[in-house]
Amino acid sequence: MKNYITHSESIEWKPLLEGGVDTKGIFIKVLRYDEEAKRAPAFLLKFEAGASYPYHNHPAGEEAFVLEGEVFFNDTKLTQGDYLYTPPTFKHAVKTETGCVLFFRVPQEVEIIQ
């Protein structure tokens, strides 16, 4: 059982770094890392007030849960306790005015849309 538990409170927030993407003010805690895919399909993101993530596509969909604060997916506002499922090929941007912490499950890498 111990190999399947992540104690997220003991993980430090790290800046989210993605080549060619402005991720200023966004921090990540990886909850599960897939060695075969070489990526994290489950993670927490913390957005500082005013932070945003650009318009992008989810080839395999995503799940998001708002743990703290409020956030906009496109023009739709979500607040603490809200859950969002987006189907495959769903496109959106993410932004927050006040800051937030979100849980994400993203089965496949996103594609930034220029």
C-alpha cells in the first residue's frame, strides 16, 4: 500500500516549466508520475492571483477539481468544490484573478494552440 500513497503536504510546490509556454505564477505538485509515458497524469496546480495558462487542446480529455479559490475555464467560473470533466479534443484556456489550487487528471499531454 505504501507504494501507492502520495503525501502531498510533504511535497514542495515547484514552478511549472514548459518550453515555449508562459507559466509565470503557476506551481506544481506531482501526485503520480508515469514512467512509461514520462509524464505526470495526476497533479496539483497552484495559480497565483492573475496567473493564466494559454488556450490548449486535450486530446484525451481531462478532469479538474477546484480545491481552493476560483478559476475560469474559458469564460466559465468555477469555485471551491467544483468538478470539471472535459471530453477528448476539448479546448480551453485557464485563468484566475484571485488565485486557486486545482487537482488535475490529464491522461495525455496537452497541445498548445497558437
